[in-house]
Amino acid sequence: MYGALRGRLPAKLVALLKIWDYRSDDTVRHVAGIQMLTPVNSGRLSDLHGLVRVHIREDTRGFTIVDLGTMLKLAHLIPEEERRWLVNSRIDLRTLKEVY
């Protein structure tokens, strides 16, 4: 499912939030505001650059709140067009610092 993404849907991070529930033993929740993305061409790798293209899902709200524990790993989104990105899930942070 979703081709090269192996069943995982990418999302664009909008905000990280820490929420305290003072009513029940000061419970703390770590959540993220995200924009869900949809793979273009069923998530197949592009012949041009070997990356998956994604775009913002039109059927969702501006953003969705999710628990941080549901996120699996980071992916680098490379802007391609307005509201479209390329997904590079193979980049590490040290390489990112050297490139930019």
C-alpha cells in the first residue's frame, strides 16, 4: 500500500505541543499538529529522481492533532511546487546540516 512508502502516510509538521491536564494528576500529553499528505501516482518512485511525490490531502481539515507516539520516523520534504513535495526518507541530520 502506498508504493515505496510501504503503507506509511507522510505528514507535514505544523506544531509541537505539550498539554497539561491539571484535573487528573497533572497528566502531560505530547502532541503534534500535522497536515496529512497523499502520495501522487500511488506512491511509486519517480523515474526522474527516484523519490515519491506527495501533496496536501484536500479532504482533511487544515491540520490534525496526533499523539507523538504514533509517529514512526522523520522524513525530509523537499518543496517541488505549491502544496507538493518530494519525500526523502533516507537523509540523516548530519548530512542535512552539511547540505544546507
